[in-house]
Amino acid sequence: MKHTGTPIQKRLLQMIMFICGSVLLLTCAAFFTYEYITYREFTKREIATLGQVTATNITSSLAFDDKQDATDLLAALKAQKNIVSACVYDKAGNLFAIYPPTAGKKDAPSSLRSDGYVFEGNYLEGFEPVIQGNERLGTLYLKSSLQAVYSRFLLYGGLGILFVGFSFLFALLLSRRLQGTIVNPILQLAGKARMVSEKSDYSVRAEKKSDDELGVLTDAFNHMLTQIEGQNAEIKALNANLEEKIALRTAELQQANNVLKEQNNFIETIIDSSVDLIAVFDRDQRF
């Protein structure tokens, strides 16, 4: 991910919010997964217990072939809002009683399955044996809706969203308050560096506020400015000395030029005032 041109304060805030958001989402996901699994198992155990109790109560109805008593016992299941339907089958697998009373045979399972409880779509279905002594008198069928589970998770989802939202807001306010301890010294260094760059003033110094890595960075920055300032002072001193030497040499050359000029003027004066011929011959007597 590129951050070209993005201020460090904004990048730090984005990083903090990203980490907080990731941790919150992972925590919520783990919580929802755990709660979903455990609540389904709890519901399964609850329905299994209800099935065992109901099967025990309905034993006498099957033993005495009392369908009305079995129907009345199943009607007591209306106290359990999640129970969608319930059926009692006799030893031969024929429908003996059904709940609710308005349901017909088409609402009952067409065939019996093995004992136990399984999740089928949005329902929990189970077959419980009705046993008297060592004899199996029939089978109880229960069908429970999982709507309560989903309603519970919708409630958890709403609370989770509110929790995540408030957590983000709290993390935002807290990070804005605490990140100053990191960002402000860096911004101070950046401001001092900009001042040095724009005004070439190496006498400025950054204020050290801590002894951590930022304090070490501040010391290094100030030490660098001290070295640069010392080097500049040496360069200025060398330049001043060089200028002084150049001025002295220039004066010496000017003085030598003046001497030569006076000699030339003297020679020209002699030549101009002479009435005789002046001739110059070389060693071979050539004119």
C-alpha cells in the first residue's frame, strides 16, 4: 500500500484504526462462532430432554391405547413456543397422536428414522423411543424451529455492531489523544528541518522531550546541525583568510605594476628628451 504524500499523523491513525478494527472483527467472529455452536448444542440437549420427559409421560397412553390421553399430553407442548409439531407412533409405526390437533397426517413424517436429533434446515428434528421396561411401545417425533436461535443472533448482531461502532469511536478519540506523544516530536523535527532548509539557519535546535528512540533521533539531529554549523564556521574562516591573502597578493601585484610603470615612464622620458640617435645592436653587430 502506497502512502505517498499522506501525512504521518493520518497514516498512524489509519494504522491504529485498521488494527483495532481487525481485532474487533476477529473477536466478534470468534464469539459468534462459539455462541452459534454452543447454543445449537444447548437447544439440541433441551429438546432431547423434553423428548425424554414427554416419551416417559406418554408410555401409559400407548400401553392402554388411549389416543385422547396421548393427544392431551402432546397439547401440553404448546408451552414450548419453538415446538412446531409432534407425533406419536405405535409399535407398528402407525400414527397414534399428533400435535397441533389441527395438523393432518401430511404434516407428520412419512417414515420413521433412527433415534436421535438432527438439524434439518431451519428445524431440529428428532425421534425418541417410548419404552416400558424392556419393551418398545412406540416412537415420539418432535420438530422444533430454530427461529429463536436466529433471533438471538440478530440481537447479538445488533449489539455487536453497536459495540464495534462505539469501540471505533473510542479508539479514534484515544488514538488522537495518545498519538501526539509520537507524532508531535516528529512534526517538530520536520519543522526544524524545513527551517534549516529554507533559511540555512544551522543554529536552530530541536527540543528533546523523551529518552526513547525519538529522543535519540532528536539528539542525532541536533548533533548533525552542530557539526554542520561548525563546518560552516570553518569554511567562512577559510574564505575570510583566502580573501585576505588574495587582497594582499593583489596589492603586491599592483605595487609591482606601479614600479614597472614608473620605470617605463622614466625610459620613455629619457628617449623623448634625447637629441642623438639611439641604436640597439645585438652581439653580431646587427642593427
